[in-house]
Amino acid sequence: MHVLTIVCPDTTGIVAAVAGYLSAQGIFIDESSHFGDPQTRRFFMRTRFTPAGSFSRTAFAAGFRPIAERFSMQWSVHDLQVLPRVLVMVSRHDHCLNDLLYRYRTGALAMQIPAIVSNHMDLAKLAEWHRVPYFHVPIAPDSKAQAEARLLEIIEDTQAELIVLARYMQVLSPGLCERFPGRIINIHHSFLPGFKGAKPYFEAHARGVKLIGATAHYVTADLDEGPIIEQSVERVDHKQSVEDLVAVGRDVECLTLARAVKLHLEHRVFLNGRRTVVLR
């Protein structure tokens, strides 16, 4: 199976032109969804299809080019049998990493993990058990530039297409964020009001929050303000201790991050300015 993704100015006739071309090539459409944003006047389309026989990307591109030029499309074709390479970054909290590794090992997330990068050694044995290379890249106030240079080397060497921050507790530089737009996913707790600092669950408990949530978003130079991919919440009440809230938070973070990664891997997420369009 393949996925065709399209972004272009919104106008009439796009869906008909794409469907007509695929039909003329004897290509079966398994699933198709689209959205025209009335504010940005941008059109987004995702079509999963099965070729009738052997598939030639070059031949497909040659035939599709007149349509793409007619509608000023940015488009790509993705082979779903080619598993994306995902680099995972983590610090000391293991719940999101452990969840991702389990989903990776069982095939629930269709990806390869060529490496795990951490600023601590705490989770090296977990990576070893899953037979994933583990790179320790320590960070000190005076060595952030060197650490980031080493990270870039690992990204290049592993040919990582996506970077997932599975509770990586270091801030990436604006230059690194801008280098990989729409290719770095972070998970963050979501509270109202917002509690910052090292112990947000203690603050949340003290204020008697009724909802605990998590937000998965693309990373930008604006800390924790990148385009949102997925969000989840769970209800809590006054009977639950701080430890209970932390446990609920772990579960919500794991689930939200896994959903966001899956949506990205399936090419369902499109950047739309500061927002995303997610074609489910």
C-alpha cells in the first residue's frame, strides 16, 4: 500500500482530478480524506491506495505532474512497507520510552528505532534488552553546543526521519528545532491552570485539579507551543494522592504520545501554520 499526501491552495476540482488520475491508472483507493481550511485557504488531502500491479514511482510522478502543476501542489507518495526511522530521546523517566519500545517490538507502531539518545545512563539496560543502540550524550551548562553537535551526528548517521522526545528533559536550541520542522514530537503534561517547574503534579494536587491531561506537539523554538498533534485527559478528584496523579499522568502521557507518533507515521498530520490538520 501507498499513501499520497497533498497540500495546495484550496479550489474546486482537486478531489475529482486526483481520483480520476488514480482510477485511470487502475489504482484502487482504499481510503481518502481531505480538508479545505477556510481561514488559510489551504487544501489538505491524504489518499491510501493499492496499485493494480507493480508500482513505479517515476511513472506515477510523470503522469501526475500535470495535475500537480495545475493545482500548485506540494505532494509526496509514501510506501507503507518502508518503515520510517525514528530516533527516541529520553532522560530518566522511563514510562514513555518503555511504552514506545513495547509498541515497536509488537508491531503496533510501524517504525524502526535505530537509536536511543539520553543525557543519562539510567535507561541503557532497557535499550539493551530491546536490542536498540543507546547513545549517552551528557549535557552540562558549558557543553550544550558540543552535545547538540554530537546529537546531529547521530541523527545523520542513523538517517532518522523523526525524532521523538519521550520525556527528554532538555531544551533543544532554536537552530535545531528550525532544522527539523514537523519532524520532532514532544510530550507534555496539560494542566489548567498551567503548572511549570520540576514538580507540576504537586502543584496540581495542591490546587485540586479535576482533569489531568497530556499534549503531544511538534517542537518549535517557542518552548511547548508547537503545533498540537494529539491531546488526552483523564478525570481525577480530591480522593487521589499526589502519587495517584503521577500514575494517571504517566498513563495519559504514554497513550497520547503513542497516538501522535502513529498519526505521524501514517502520514495523517499536516502542518497548517501554527496548527495541524489531522486526517483520521
